[in-house]
Amino acid sequence: MRQAAADEVFTALADPTRRALLEALSRGAPETSSRLAAELPITRQAVEKHLAVLGRAGLVERTREGREARYEMTPAPLADAASWIAAVGGEWDDTLARLQRAVERRR
Amino acid sequence: MRQAAADEVFTALADPTRRALLEALSRGAPETSSRLAAELPITRQAVEKHLAVLGRAGLVERTREGREARYEMTPAPLADAASWIAAVGGEWDDTLARLQRAVERRR
DNA sequence: CGAATCTGCAACTATTGGGTTGCGCAATGG
DNA sequence: CCATTGCGCAACCCAATAGTTGCAGATTCG
């Protein structure tokens, strides 16, 4: 169901640390939780919790490689969030309406 | 600053009740917290707390009218959220990149 | 005026959530 | 082969938040 998806995606995006993680993962290659934590003021375990939330929303995927676990961004669910935003805001401005059509076409 | 705006908007959108409130306000005329609460399984006071969160994000505005307080949707800040989504997801798909340009042009 | 109605504010409770420490286990490399 | 490295899991802590009840202040209307 789409509604559940939107809930998990928006919940995932609500935290600034998780948005920072997504930004980092969107910029570069798949990273491990340890290396991601090195750039943040929190522990690896906290980062892994955030990555778990992102994983539940379908925004990251984990692949085990030897003793490392690399996290990779899988941004497809962002379309659900964008679609919701466009649907609610669309009646106010046709820029968002165009945006909605673009996103919906892609689904 | 834009970052703070995105934070407040995404936080506001993370709760299903608040999204339901926005959907209701986007569909119809400005409503009071009492009438909005009548359609939900929670009290008027809880609804008002949610509307306060939406207000902090700039997504609703309150106008006093006699003894009623009408809440109206002001969806402009949604563009910040859409812009963030487009920026992070955009490198993966140029549909979202086009979307980003559309939103940014509008700012 | 007085009753009804609607809002505003405060106190309190319970649950969620972000963060930590601690420890055990698997993989790797000199 | 064993010391090192990196991950996974669990328990615990504290702050924030979604929700409640209760009540007082305005405003409308008969």
C-alpha cells in the first residue's frame, strides 16, 4: 500500500541525521556504517539505527562484502513522497502539478 | 535558512494525522480545529497541537473570525521539501532533476 | 442577562526515538 | 594462529511527542 510507504519515507526523512546520511550516500559510492559514522558526531551504532530506518523505508540497501556491510542508496521510494507532496500542494500551483505528472509518469 | 525549513516541513509531514489534516485542508475551505477533530479519532486539543506543528513549518495559517479560528493551508514550504527530494534523488534519475529545476525556478 | 458554544492554556501520562555503553562473533592479515 | 578489525545485538537512559483531562476566557444568541 502506498499510504504505508509514504509514512515510512516521510518518517525517514524527518531526521536531519538521516537526511545527511542520504546526502552522503547520494554523492558517493556505497559506504559502511563505520565510515559514515566517522563524519558524524555520533557512534556507529546510532548510524546503524538510522540506516535501519532508511532501510525500512526502502531508501537504502545493504550488501555484505566479506566482513564489511556496504550501504547503498535506493531512491525509488522518494517518488512516493514527491507524489504525495504534489497531490496535496498541486491545486495551489501548477508547477507542482507538472511535477506530479513527471513523477507519476515514472512510477 | 533552507535547511531549518526542510527540517520543520519534513517533521510536520512525518505524522499521518498531520498529513490527513493537510489533505483535508487542501480539499476544502478553511476549517476550525473542532470540525477537523470531528472527523478524526482524537480530541480537539490534540488536533490543535498538530496544527501548531504545521504552523511552525509554515504550512497552515490561522485567522480569527469572531469566536472561531479558521485554519487554512499555505503550501509554499512544500517546495522546500520537494526541492530537497529532487536534489538527493536527482542524480539517480533525470526526471527528478528536471523536477528540481522546475521547483528551483519557482523559488 | 444568561446559557450555550468555541477557543486557549496548563498539567499530566505514556510511548516513541535518538543516543549511549558493553559485549560477543565473524572475517582478515601479518 | 592469533591479534586486529568490523559488524550485530541487547540493555539502558533521557528527551521529545502524541495524547489526555480539566478549566477559564471570549463570543454569540435567545
